[in-house]
Amino acid sequence: MIATFKGEQTVEQVHTVAKTLGEKEVGLKDVGPNEIETLLRKAGNKIGSVHFVKRTGKKELRKMCYRLHVKNPSHASAPKGTGSKSRKDINKKNNQMTVFDTNKVLRNRAGEIKVDSEGKQQRGAWRTVPLDQVTRICVDGVTYTISK
């Protein structure tokens, strides 16, 4: 069953109702960037999934598993601001959110997959999600389909 909400409730209220009723899919219409960011933050320290249209010329769909609150991964340096602007200022100005992409496989300059000392693949990179281009979010057991 798909429940649909059209802006009369906050996304916090929608999420609470969906979890209480055991809804697996929820449709959202006319949701702004702040509400999208609130839903993305619901993942907390757990892994969530987001689908969005890339801002590049091809406008292709990117599907990404992400995590928040990642601290100093040894293979991915922290995202930096430019000049006097912090990453938070840049994100706010551009309606985007910086997340840690958990599935990005790291490769060296020769194109070979990087492995750590135990032979495990190194994964993860910082990515930005354009909040105004998000089409789907899976977080905390609920899938949100966003339409404009």
C-alpha cells in the first residue's frame, strides 16, 4: 500500500505516521529542499539510499547508498570548503547536502581496485546530493517517492 501526503503535514509527522502504520512506501508531492534534507538526515549513522538527477549536462539518474556522521575514513579525505567559505555555507547556497557514498570503489591511477592490508576493497567517497533533484529516498525502512 502506498500512502500519499501533499504538504499538509511536516515530513517529521509523515515519517512518524508511516513508521507507526508500518507503511513501506510513501509518496510525497511538492516537497522543498529543507524537507528533503530532513528526510536524508533521518538515516543518522545508518545507511540510507537516495536517487537523484545529476546536475551535469546529461541529467542522468544516480542511485547512491549513503551514510552521515562519517569521521575521518583513512582513504577519503574530508570535504573542504573553498577560500573563506565552509562546506556548510557552500551546501546551503547551492541547495545540496554532502554525504558519504558507501559503495564507491576506490581505484589507483592504473585503474586497479585499492585494497587494505587485510585484502578488503576500499570503498567510500564524499558526494553532494542536489536537494532539489531528489526523486526517491529510502531511510529507516520507509521508501519516499518524491514528485514535483
